[in-house]
Amino acid sequence: MGDPESGPKGRGFGHTVYDTLDKIKIDNLRAGSSIATRLALRMAMNPDFQPTRRDNMSVAKIIDNDPGLEGYRVAKTLAKQWPN
């Protein structure tokens, strides 16, 4: 943990026991990947799980209005202003 009295620096947060590769516990990695695999398999095999297909206009409306996509909208605007 960092000093709560000092200002933000670096990434703005401290390290945890989970943020470097040498801290990975192989049993936890196996368990997590097993759960993710089983979930993906159940979704793929479930006939009731039918994702709806959206047209380009619907996707554009979601991008323009979803508050969680603000960073995407900013990046899109910046890319138009300063192309590679």
C-alpha cells in the first residue's frame, strides 16, 4: 500500500500479490480457466442462448449513447483529428 498522505504518482495505486507473473498460483489459474471453459461450453450448447444480431445503425446508436463507452468515443474523435 502507498502513503495516504502523499499525492498520486506512477499508476496511482499500489501493487497487489496478484499483479505479477511470479505470483500466479497454478491451481487458481486452472480453476479459473476451467470455470470459464465450462461457462463458454454451456452457452454454446444452449439452444435458448441466441444472441441478437444488430444492424450498423443499432450499433452506432449504442456507441453514441452508452455511458460506458465514453473512452471509445473520445479515442474515435482524437483519431479523426490526428490520424496516423
